[in-house]
Amino acid sequence: MQLKYLVYTVFLPLALIAFFNHAQYSMRIRQKVFNIEDYGAKADGKTDNAIAMQKAIDACTASGGGRVLVPGGGTFLSGPFNLKSFVESYVETGATVMASPDEKAYTWSAFRDNKGEGAIWIGGEDIEGVTICGGGTINGNGIAFMGKALDDSYELKPFNIVDPRPHVLTIIGGKNIRIRDVNIKNSAYSTLHLIGCNDVAISNIALLNDLKVRNSDGIDVDHSKNVRITNCYIESGDDCICLKNRREYQEFGICENITVSNCTMTSRSCAIKIGSENVDSIRHVLFNNCIIRKSNRGAGIQNRDEGTVSDVTFSNMLIESRLFSDVWWGKAEPIYITAYHGLIVSDWKKTGGKFMLHAEIPPNTTAEILLPATKNAVITEGGKAIAAIKELKLLRYANGRAVIRAGSGSYHFSVI
């Protein structure tokens, strides 16, 4: 009896191991793999593979899901393309997906009607069950979109209507999103922008942007919920991790239930920032076991809009700050907190075919003007367009709202 007992204790684990190995093997056999080279992609660093990439993704999702494979051994240049539901994008070790430097290819604004803050390269809207992984590299080719190199930054190129600087990845309204074990680098604008997403896990990635590139945020969590960021190494010219609620996507509601742990960050701006764009509520947030080094600011809360920030915990943080130049935001503060509500004015009165508004603006205050319901509104003050008035700086003008910064004074605005 004892011998029989010994036989069972030795061979039962072996049987279980064999069973699980077979199950994993069977799963690999069953998973559908769509190699982008089978759809015409070329790893020559010159061909625009956007069409081939999209064909592989579309075929994968149409078949019920599977893996889109970017094989190792070369650089696949690509213009904009969209992710689809139930697709795992696997970038093999030795493979690079690089953004095409053709500025004319980037026409999809990252912020809807606000076309002056970058465009979308890799996008996805209302998608679920999406994974980006592998040991390869996703390269935003950011320097190709910069102007002249300066000592501490790059000049920004002028543009006409749409700012063509591509955001590496923008997911809008996504569910069950996984980004892991991949290298992401050289973004020209925000790198990973999660808008209105629910259930997101980002883990074990290296996100390395050029520290001289302005606006190159690492991970922007925007109106999103239930997000976990763990074991990441991030270097960015702008904020490494930023929680926000931008006005362009306010229908997605609050940003909540966010955890960040075991991350190492370096930033020319603020390594961890909450705000400054916040039109709703940011709450239930934990930052733990993080190291911030050589950053212009360490951890900051900037609540400048009508939103609120609450229930935020920072613990076990090591922060080393240093002053760079006046190009960058901050003065080497390890911890930075500022909170005030901007002025919102909307008391328009219609007189003689025009809408008139009187506003008393305190010194150095951001004022938001809610426009009346009129087609093709043009805001003027004293007969001049706002942009032509030295004391008024137009910060944003979209979706029936104008945001200005003014010196103190009494202003009479009109809309025709």
C-alpha cells in the first residue's frame, strides 16, 4: 500500500504537467495567426505598409480574432491604421513598426474638432479584447516631425489646420485592453492615450521618448476607469503618466480606480501629473513603489478646470528633481499642487442681431466663454478678433467653447 501511494504521488504531478502542456500546445495550434507579410508588408524601412497592416487586422477580427504577427528581422514603415476587437498584435523581438514620416498621411485629429494638438497614428474606437505585446519595438519616429534642434528642445514646425505630429496609440471607448512586454519609443506627441476606456492593464513596457520633444507624454489616462500600470520604465519630455478629463471627450465621464506601481520615470516636465485638464472628477487613485529621477517636477496635481480631484494616495515614492530650462514646465519641485477654478461666463444678451457679453476678468485668470447657439460664431472684443488683442490669449476654441487667458480688465465680447 505504501508503494502504491508513492507511485501516485510521483506520477500524478507528471500527468498534470503533461496535460497542461498538451492544453497549451493545443491552444497555440488553434490560435489563428495572420502574418502581415502574407498581406504584402515589406520590412525594408521604406515601403508604407499601412494597407497591409490593416488588411491583416481586418482579416483577423473578421475570423473571430487571433494574432496579427509582425515578424522579426526588419523595420515595417507604416502610416495610420486602426486596431480591431479580439486581435492580439504581436511584435516579435527584432521587429520594428515605425511611423511614416509623411506628414500628409496624418489627418485624423486626436481631439476631434480641436485639430491643433496632434493626429492619430495607431487608433481604435469602441474596441474590446485587444492586446499589444511581444519583444519588438513600436517607434513613433518623432524627430522626423520636429523642426530645428535646439540645446534643450526642438523647434515646433508650423502647420495649417491639422497638427500632423502623430500620437503613437489612441484608443477611444476601449474595453479589456492589454499592453505588455513591448518597447515603445520616440513619440512626436502623446504616446499611449486611453480615452474613455475600461479595464486596462499596462505592464512590463519600456517607453522611451526623446527628452527634448515637447508634448511627448508617456501614458495619458483620460476619462478612463479601472486602469493598472505596473513594472514600467518611462522617459518623456512631457509628463510620464498623466490622469485627466479633457473637454473634447467629456461624454465618457469620470476618471477613477487607477493604480500605478513599481514604475521608474524620468521627465523634463512632471513625472506623475493629475490634471491640468479636468472637466469632471478624478478619484480613487493609488501610486505606490515608484522611483522618479532627474525630473523637472516629481508628482503634481494641477486642478485648473471645473473638475475635482479626491481620494489620491502616494506611498513609497523616491523623487529626485532637477531644474532644466525655462522651456520646460516647473522649477524642480518634487511635489507640486495647485487648484483653482477658472472663470466661466455665458450670460449673453442678443442686441441688434448680435450677441453681447460683459465680463470682468481677474488678473491672470483663465476664462471659459460658453458661446451662444449660433452658426459659425466669430468672437470679437471692441470690434477686433480675440487673437488680435495683445491682452487676450486664445488657448482653445472648439465645441462651442472658447478658453482665453487675460490680464485683468473689463471686456465686452460680441458674437456675430
